[in-house]
Amino acid sequence: VDETTYARSVDYTLTKSRFGRWEQIVETVVLLTILFSGFLPWSLAWFESHAGTGIWARALWLFGVGVAMSLPGLPLEWWAQFRIEERFGFNTSTIRTWVMDRVKGLLLGGAIGLPLLALILRLVDWTGDRWWLWAWLVLIVQHHFIGTSCCAIPQAHTAVGEVRHVAATAALVDDH
């Protein structure tokens, strides 16, 4: 590798690393704000007053929380794709393609994630204190059969990952 290519590679790695730290800070601030602001119980009460308290309503609420938590990261994803990647000549995408990828990921995440969340919430009812063990088993099976096919669509895989992350709050919802 010549000196110019090596220097450019180092610059790209350092730029991505610095940007990654900022992304982690933003994600942490969003998570802490959502957890400690009272948003979760308030939004659940509001949602239940409009949509009811059934399993599917709660699954939809959890999915909505996951989507809401991902929204502040969209500008950072855009910046990484259309500023950093473009600066180093790696971006081959258009804004339209980027937006459509997110929409497709959201739809696929909903199609896979809502039934998965509903099942996990039902497991909380059926299995009591051991719900987490059964939920873990369901997620392992889901990942084995569906996760590998979702890897071909990274945004969908991310959306399903967000659903898994939000599913961890199912115990909090059940306590409400």
C-alpha cells in the first residue's frame, strides 16, 4: 500500500471513530432522557386511553417507542452516509434510495417485530417470572430462522434489533 492510500485509510478510520463516539453520546442521551423523563409511563397511559390495553396495542406502543428512539439518530446516519462516506468516495447512494431503505426497513421491522413483540408480551402473561427465559428462546429461534435473511437488508435487521431492544421494556409495561 502506498503512502497516500495508507494516510487516507488512517484519516477515514479516525474520522469514523470520532463520529462513532458522537453517535454513542447522542444515543445514550436519548435513552437516558426516555428512561428518566417520565415519557414511557405518560406515553403508555396516553396510548392506552386511545388504543386500549390489549397485547397488540401494547406491542404497537413498544414498536412506536422503538421508532421514536431511532428518530434522533436519522440525521447522524444521513451525515455518516452523505458527508463522511462521500468525502472518502465510498457513497454510491442517493437521498431517495436512503429514504426508501429506511421506509422499507420500518415496514419490514413492523411486519416481523409487531408479532414478535405481541408474542413476548403474551409470554409475560403465560410464564410469569420466567418470561425473560422464554422470550430469549423465542428471539434465538427468530434470529436463527429470520435473522440471517434480514441481514441482506441491513435497515430491516436494525429495525428488528430495535424491536428486540424495546422488548426488554416489556416488564416495565407489565408493571404499569
